[in-house]
Amino acid sequence: MEIRHNPLGNRFRGYLPVIIDIETAGFNAKKNPLLEIAAIIVEQDDEGWLGITEKHHCNIIPFKNSELDQAALKFTGIDPYHPFRMAIDEKEALNQLFKPIKAAVKRNECKRAILVGHNPAFDINFLNAAIERTQNKRSPFHPFSSFDTATLGGLVFGQTVLAKIAEAAGLEWDNQRAHSALYDAEQTAELFCIIYNRWKKLLAFEAP
């Protein structure tokens, strides 16, 4: 999608929605490491339709003394130390992701980014834990607010499971690619844009 100057600063109370998906080696944000993180930036075109403009993704090396839950690794299929992952440490990963997000926040005349996720409490907890570990003082994200596509999907499509919402929304779903951070973030971003644009159409239809 071509970026046009139609900033989102007035649409979400000064927050820029950024879709985040995280894959980890467990459920404890303090003990289990991030293994993958993806960030999808969405912006409006010149007619106000929302679409994906940037995709960013990093594979991450488990932090020192972290604990790896073998059941979680089996579920995601991730080998944390596979050489072809080209993984980087989480401090570098956050720096790489935050730079384009901050640029998008600025050009959209927003004050901060807000995390959009599918059941985002998991993602925001792990993101905040990584920010704390790396002593990152310049996170672009609101520290606790988020948008939840599970809730939005339940409202609009009557489904709360990501694959089921995608199907109801007319998106293709590939089970072989699911549970990778980039794929799940892409699907979540597509859903968020569909819901946003459907609401825009509804408002236009109801306008006097």
C-alpha cells in the first residue's frame, strides 16, 4: 500500500495502531524468552481506507539464564538455536523494530503507538518484560493499553479464534504457516483493517 499523507493522529485519540505478534518459549514473561516478534504498521490512504504499509520481523536469541518450555517449543516448532534463524539479541531486535514504528508515529501525527494483538495481554506482557530487561527508555508503545482483535472479531464476525475470524472475513488461512510471528501478525493486521474499513463504510452509509 502506498503511503499517503492522511495521518491517523485524530482517529485513535493520538495513538497509532501497530499490530504485534510474539512467539515465545513459554508463558512466563519474566522467565521464558521471546523467540520471534513481528510488527505490522497500518496507515490510511488518501481516501481514508486503512491498509498495511510496513512489515518488520526479528528472530531473537533467548536471553541469558532464560527457561525454555519444551511443550511451547514443540507447539511453535521453533528451534531457538538453529543457525538459519539468523537470530539477534532482544535489545537489538527492539531497537530495529522501534525505529520504523517511531517514524510512523511521527508522520501520522500521533503521540504514541498502541499495540494491536489477538488476545494482546500475552504480547504486551512479554513486550514490557523485554523492554524492562533491556532497559529501553524509548519504547513507542503505550505501556498497558491495547486493541484486541479477538473482541473485535467476536463483535463483527461472531468468532474469537484467529483462524475462525479469518475464515469468516474471507481471508485464506494456512495452518502450516500459523504460529509464526510474522504470519499471525499479517493475518491480525488484515483483520483489523477489514473491521476498520467496514466501520468506515457503515458510518458513510448512515450519514445524513
